[in-house]
Amino acid sequence: MMLRRFAYLVYFLFTLILVEPLLAGYYYLRTGEFYYTRSLEGKGEVPPTYHVAKAVFQPYFGYTLQPGRMETFEETRQWRANNFGFVYLNEDGREYCCDHPFTRRDGELIVGIFGGSVGTGYALHSEISDGLAKNLSKVPGWQDKTFRILNFAQPGFRQPQQLATLAYFLSIGQEFDLIVNIDGFNEVVTSWRNWDSGVEPSYPADTLWGAWGRSLEQYDVAFKERGYLLANYHQNVARELHSDAPGCVLASCRYAKLALATYHDWRAVANRGEALDNLTKRSYFPTKTFSPLPRDLDIYRYTAKIWRRSSTMMSALARGHGALYVHLLQPNQWFEPAGPYQPIDPKHPYEWVIGPVNKGYTEILSETAQMRTQGVEFIDLTKVFSGQPARDVYVDDCCHYTAQGYEQLFAATATAVATIHKNAD
């Protein structure tokens, strides 16, 4: 017995000595780093501020963050989700508004920010630096005003969610003087991803809204359908293995866990099979395509038209309530006309967005002339960062900006508003 155990030990050590250098070399070829001296911090990943976690369903615009949720922002700061789940800077020593709808005070101009995670960052950074307010205070007639920045942006939002959000808050009495909608990226990537998955392309992201709904419904079928029990088991094991693998001391440990995770991912999909089909048929969160769309649909052209119509209606709603509406097309590093981009992480996971961004933005820009004739104040910011070092303005390899990047957007916003005021005079 002892001899057999010793033989197993020798076999294990021999395998480790042989396999470990090969896997460590493979890691170096993929990443350019030695496995044993690698940085354990994610490179080029989306900061936690822009993650959609602890969300709740909202009957009018899909979902929001859980009210009261607090998270770290910019390492030393903190944000909090208000009564409707929209975040604001939670910081002592300076007064920020919290709950919606917010009542105007004497001498205040109310600025509402709409969009996705980039809009969220836009609102939070405007509170940190006062950069937006300082630039807007240069607009004729606004020099002596106090600017109240209200956030109505949410990570993952895409049109027509911004439109639905604006309509809802106007209906319950929220006042605005200026509405800034910054979008574009989520529209094109989410529409493509929904359409590619057989999901209604005009819906919120199925990877968020639909997935959460189906997750809730699993509780109803978990003890009725064996396939779901097995699928959940394998999915949980795979998640733990993916989470543990980066912390392995040895490369062989890392890749062994990743291999096991791949197996469990496969088994989760296989076991879900019929159980998922049955659940989808009776789901309270149906996401399959409802629109009578042709199979050869140009999803980017279709998306661009929804985007244009949504913005046109937001502009009309704003005018009808005495507010100025400005629409910003957000810059994205993968949009080729903006110039080449060198990613933070050469092995970044955002390769899949490059096609949708370039095809989608091209279609979006083709709609802007008509949008302007319909009275929308539209500003194309796709090239606002052109020629600048990417690390100065982009904080990750997806779509988000540094403080410096946002300051440039604030200046561009104020310039547009000033031009509108001048033309109106």
C-alpha cells in the first residue's frame, strides 16, 4: 500500500515537473507576462462602478439598481443608489441631491443626465469636479445659476429605455432645464447581441433583464425538473472554478481549473436543454422576437432608426416641458474613424464589439441629418479624443473614460449649449 502511494506521488511530481513549464510558457505567449510575477489585478476590465449588480425590476424602464446600494468609486469615494436606483455621489461636506423627483430651488438650473454606464460616469464625474457646472456657467444667462445635476442614466440602458425613463419622470413631475443624453455604444452592441440570440432587438439587454427574469423562474421549476437541478449545479461549480483559477500559484493549477470549468459549463448547457424550453414557453419574462421582422434584417439600420426616433421624441418631450435637449454620440475606442486604439490588455475580451460598433455607428451617423431637421440638437463626439494617448482618456478596453476624458465631454457639452443659445438669440 505504501509503495503504491509512493508511486502515485512520484508520478504526480514527474507530471508536474513536465507540464508546469509548458503551461507557464503558454501563459507567457498569450499575455507577455511570466505567470509567477503576473499582476493579479484585471487589466482593461470595466470598473465595478459600471457593473449591473443587485438590480431590481422596474415596471416602466426595465430595471434599476437596488435602492440604497453603495459602492466604492474612484478608489476613495463612494456612490449610493437613490429611491429609484439611480446613483449619486455619497460624500460628506458637500450637498448632493438624492431622491427623484427633485424639487427646484430658487436660482437652480436642473440638468438631467440620461444614457447607459457612460452616462452614469458622466453624472458622477460632474459631481466630483464641478466640471460640467463650471463650463455651463459660461453660457449667457446662466452665469449666476446653481446647477443641480441629476442622474437618470443606468449601466446597460439603451434606447428606448432613456425615452421611457424621461417620459416616466416627466409624468410624475420632475422638472428640467437641460437634458443631456449620451449614448450609442449600448444601442448597437445590445441590438446585435439580442438579435443574434433570437431575442427582441428593441428590448433591454437579454443578458440582463431576460436572464434575471429566467433566474427568478428557476425557483419555481427547480424541484420539478431534474435538468434544472443539474444545470444549476454545474453552473455554480463552473463559476467557482473560473473565480478561483486566477489565484492559483502554479500555472498547471490554473489551467486544470479552467479545464474543469469548461467541462461544467458544457454540462450546464446540456442539462438545461428541455427544462429551459419548457420554461421559456410559460415564462413571465418572454424575450423571443415579437416584431414581424424579416430574417435578412439589417440589424444596424433597424437599430439606428429606433435610436433616431427615440431621440426625436425625447427632444419633443423636453421642448414641451420648457427644457433644452442635447444628444451626444459617445466616443468609443473601437470606432475606426476615430483613429487606431492600442488596448490595455492585448488579450482583452471585447473583440466581439468591434464589428457592431463600426457597422452600428456608421448607420447611426447616417440618421443624424434627418434627426437635426426634426429639431434635435445633436453633437457627434466620436472623434473628440482623436490623436490623444488612449490611456489619458479611456479607463478600460470597453467604452468608459477617465476623469480627463469626461472633462473634455463637459467642455464639448457646454460649447454646444452656448451655440444653441447664441443661435436662438
